[in-house]
Amino acid sequence: MANSKLENLSIDQDKIRCPICLEEVRDPKDLPCFHTFCKSCIQTYISSTAACTGDQSVKTIECPVCRKSITAPSNDVSSEEWASGLPQNKLIVSISVDTEPSENRNCMFCLRRSKTVEAKHWCKNCFETICDDCKFIHSYVPNFQNHKIVSLSDVENLSKEIEIEEPCPFHQGKFQEVFCQDHDQLCCSICFATKHRTCRKVEAIEDVAAELNPLYPIMTPTVFTDALKNLEDIQEEYRNKVEKLNTRKQEICACTENKVEEIIALINKAHDQWMKQFEQKHSDAVENIEIASDEVKRYAMTVQEAKTLLEKVFEHGSLKQIFVTRYKVRRQILQHVDRLRNLKIWDVVDDYIQPDTNFLNQVCKDEKFENVRLLESTSSTMEVVEKFASSLTKNKILQRRSIMEQKDWMKIKLEKVSESNLSTWVYFGLFIDDTKILLSIYSPPSLQVYDVRDSTATLVYTYPCPSAPFGLCYSGESMDKVYVSFGTRVEHYQIDINGTVMIKKIETIQLEGEMRAISRGSSVIFARSNTERMICDTNFSVIHKAPCCVEGDRPFSSVSFHYDQQAFTCGGRNLVIVDENNKEVLNRPLSTSDARGLAFDLQDNVFVCMMSNKLRQIKHGGGESQDIDLPGIQKAYNVVLHPTGERVMVLDHNPKFCVYNVE
């Protein structure tokens, strides 16, 4: 890869460039990770880097930008055959049609018959320049009659309404025709028939694009500008760190040399050993920073490529093409972020500390110099990267939520899609994506992840805990980071569900008092213990508290999707709602003493579990109410709504849980 060019390449490009030669891309070819290269460049790269992995005989390469491993189509494929077999990026070909007159522009159909004829037209389906005769052939050959042909002199129509049939990456000769919202997947007819026939939300791409396009305010080219600026600032910060470390190294070495000169006869050996150790630490520190900086450059290239492509598609593409390109861009960036998230390079050396310079005493006592210590700091790189990635994920949740908010929620029904009997009572749970839920298990203490794609849910992962977990809530806008309460402390976890499920602890927050139920609003956190209800800031510091009795085995609370308002039941008899200032908004009798867990719906009506096979729904403001049937549930104890509003989970006191689609 042209690293020297990459150093000087401005991050604000306006052309779609090859990441290898950094020139405007020619004969664009796509790798499976969606990064695009010149055919000749990727062929040269394959020829120089393709190698067998481990005991396997199949050659592989790594994408020059995101480092994703790419496997050759066959064992004996040549680099030329491999590069030629990669799919052409027809969108870039169409966007990049040369509209300037050229004396050497010839009909490509005639050239293949060894004839040189001036081209006067462009076929948007063949992606070729053609002459008048070949245009006439298009008019009577059935397979060509629907092709869109534009004059090369008609600049406006030449770059208007570009629409490319996207080939299916899994089934040769098939094109992507439908979009499965259940799996967030573009599909061809074979994909649909073999893997998505039972999915509930599968529609033609044109229909989905027309419906969802206005709901994508975040996936526009301008959104990428701030992210690129932040990445550029980080690279500058890394350069400054290297310069600072080099300066500090020189200062310490100079100081050390002066001391050494005074006692050179005694400390030559110790000095040599010290220099080797320090040089190694310095080399490792600088190398780690350079690796981190290089990874940021590669990620910035992915973001820049996405921004440039989106700008071109917004200028020339149809609604369908804009939707498909957004999808590919988002998947490409999130895959790159997943790789960055797993790298152990983000704790970088910020400074050196030399504890003591009394080398004579050190040599006499220990026969060596005291080592220079490293002062490390956590880089803000992943915070910037995660924030941008989170904004892309949040956008998807918000647009799906916008659709569900259009329902009349006081007329909904619940259709059971999955259930599972449990070995112990479970009081708290959370959706961590469309098909997986996280449960807080009291005995033995653990967090469990269930897959709810089938009618009988499957336990797929167990994370042992040192003590019993209680309530849980999201820590931000994404669904893969959660807070879990353990009474006097809260643990912050990252949950990876791409491939094998993994739970990783990020931090521990010690609490001022006990908190069992927790729910997060936009600017505050609501919490309850067995005796109090609390309103906290986002660091769990208590702002307000008030006495509050518990009903049943656990305290419960829920937060509104639209306002910082908390709902809870008092004594099992009253529904109470308070705002972020602890002001009571609603206090409504429930004519029962069995009210337990509860949740706001998308129109701020409140679901309340009544220890029965029905879910009580109370209209926003405390007006009318209705009871909703819960197939499979006998004693509803707590209820959880998916952030998009598309699904509901109900925990039974028997113990058991059921997951429902909102109809």
C-alpha cells in the first residue's frame, strides 16, 4: 500500500480513489468487505501477499484497508483470475462516466469485433459506450429492448437516476431484490427461499427504500465530516505524542550520560544494560502508537470512502440505490469498528518517569540502574470511533421506532413467538438485539443470554457473577452496553453478539446506597431499593430520594421513551409517575394489591403486570385502560419493551418467560 502517499493525502477528497494507488479508481473491483480497488492494483496486491494460512492449502489475503481475511475462490487460482473474478463496482462505473468529448472514444461492442467505430451513446445497463448501429441492435434484440440508452452529449440524463442491480454475493447470476428487516439483510430470490421465508418483514427493496428514506437523517454525507475531523485530530495527537516522547527520551538520556561520565569506570556495564532496556521500551511505545495511528488512518479511509460514495449516490442515485448504499456503508463501517474494538493497542505511553538518578548508589546496591517507568494513558480513539458507530446503530433503532409509533397502542395485540421454562425465578431482563435477551439470574448468580428466534428459546451463553445480579438497563443509545445492579455496586458490560456471544466487564461503579431496580433516561438514572426510590445523575450520584415500599419479591421501575419520567407501583395498589425533579405527574389507584413490574409503551401508556394471564395497559394521563391477553403466561411478574417497540418480553412468576410480537 502506498504509505508515503497516504501520509500526505488530504482527508477531504472529492473523488472515489483506489486505496492502493490513491489515484481515481480504474476498472473498480470489490472485495467482500465492500472496499473498492483498481483491478490492476488488487491483482498486484494479491500476487505479492497471497499466502496459505496454517495447515490450509487455500490462499488468503487481508484487505489492504480493514485487514479482513479474504479466501481465494479455489486452490490453484492465479492472481489475474482472482482479480478478474471479483465483482465489478458497477455503481462507481456509472457515476464516473466521462461526459467530456474525446476523440478516442469508440464503441466497445464493435471493438470486440476488431472494428473501430465512434461511440455516440452510453448504455446504462451494459455499462458500455455504443455506436448508432449497436443502439439499433438494442431496439430489436429482446434481452436489450428495456436497456436505458442515453446520448453521450446529454450530460444531464447521463448522470441522472443511476440504478444498479446489486449482485448477490452468495448466488452467482442472482441479484438482490428484497430486504429482510428481521435480519437486516439484503436478499436475492434464492436467499429468500432458503433462509427468510418465515421472516415477518421481507419487502421489495424499492418499497423499503421509499418508506424508510425520510427516516435516515443520520446516514448523509455531511454526518461523516465531523467524524473525519475527529480522526484527523487523533492522528495529529499521535504525532505530537511521538514527538514528545522523543524529546523526553533525549532529555533523560542526556541527564543519564552526564551522571555516567562522572563514574564511567564503574558503571559502563550497567549503563549498557540500562540503554538496551530503555531503547526497547521506547521502541515498543513508539511502535504501539504508530500501529494505533495506522489503524486510525485505515479507519479514516473507510469513513472517507463511505462519505465520498454517499455524496456521489445522493447526487446521482435513485431512492433504492441510496438505501442499498447506506446499508452497505453502515455494515462496512461497523465491521471495521468490530475489528478495532478487539485490538489491544489503545492504552498508549504518554510519558516516561525516571524515579532516581543516583546511579552510583544503584550500581553499588543492585549492580544495575533503576529502570525508566512508563506513564500510560487511555486513548480517546475508541471513544470517538464507538460514538460514531453508535450513531449509525441508533439511527436504525430510531427509524424502526418511528414506524411503530404510528400504531394506535391502545388497540395492539400480542402474538407469542418464543418461550422458555426457567430453573429459578427471574425478575429482570433486557433485549440486547432483535433475537437475543439478557436475563438476571439470582441462583446461581449469573447473567444468561437466550436466543428467541425459535418457538422454544435456547440458552446460548452464561456469564458467572460473584454475587446475585438485580436490575439492568442500557448504558447509552446502543443495545450492546448495559448496566447491571448488584445492590451496592453497578457493573458496566460490553456484550458482543457477532458470532460467539461474549460478555466483557468495562468498569465497576460503587454506589452511595443500595439500588436494585435501575432504568436510564436521557439525562438521569432512576433507581429503587426495597425502602427508597432515587433519582441519580448519569454517574449514579443521588440527586433526589424518597421513601418507597416494595411489593412482592423485588422493586420495579420503568422510564419513558420520550421524557425523563419514572413509573413504579406503590404497595401494589397505585401506579405512580414522577419526573426528573421528583415531582409527581400521576398517582392512579389500580384496584388491586398485586401490581408488580411495568413498562412504558411508545405512546407513554403504561403496561402493568397484575400477577395474572393478562397485561393491564393504562392510557397516558391515567384515562382509559384495557387488559391484553398473554398466551403462555399464568402470573405476569415483569414486562420489558424492545427499544423499537416491535417486541415485548413478559417474565412469569412460575418461573418462565415469553416473547411476543406487537401486532
